[in-house]
Amino acid sequence: MKLLVDTHVFLWMATAPERLGGAREAVETPANEVLLSAVSTWELAIKVSIGRLALPEAVGGYVTSRMRSLALDGLPVEHVHAAAVEALPMHHRDPFDRLLIAQARTVGATLVTADEAVRPYDIPILWAR
């Protein structure tokens, strides 16, 4: 199974895996391809830079080391992903989440999230709770 983790799910995986609930087994199963989008790194960098999030090290090092220890694969943002946002209904206004939704659709991944605002979108969702 191909799984795309939302930014908060990535942070929970790294710091509080018990918060993942039923999604924990799926993201920890070696047979599953678990992806972290560059969108999440961008979101973390913005939140750190505006003081809404504190990390124990710079974003680049934090993400790289946690991706390695959690066995996550990177998902770059491609032009086709950005263009796919155009077709999304405006159920959710958060630009990071909208791009994650577009990426999940484009690459055929299930989005792992606890964000109820993504529910109206026509994508497979694995709820982390």
C-alpha cells in the first residue's frame, strides 16, 4: 500500500507514535511504501520561522534524520501535482493540505491524516486517531 503522511502525522511518528491510533500499524509495516512530501518540509519550515513550532534542530536536519529512522520515502513536488490543485473543490483552504490531497490523487496514495477537513475529497484516507 502507498501511504502519504500528513505533516502532523509525520511529527507524531517521530515524537508520539501512540497518537497514530489504528494508522500506526500501517505506517510501521515495512511492506507499505510510506511517503513524506516536500510540502510537509515546507510547512514545517514556515511554522518554525514564524514561531508556531519548535524543533530540536534545523528543519532540514530534523526531516532528513527522521525520514531515515522512520524509513520514509521522499515525494517531491512536481508541476503535475501543483496543477492538480486547480481541480480540487474548495472544501479546504489550507494550501499545504490542498497540495497533499492533489499529490495523493496524482500518485495513487492513501492520505494518512487526522484532519477532518479532508473528508469531503474523493481520496482514500487512513485516519490517524
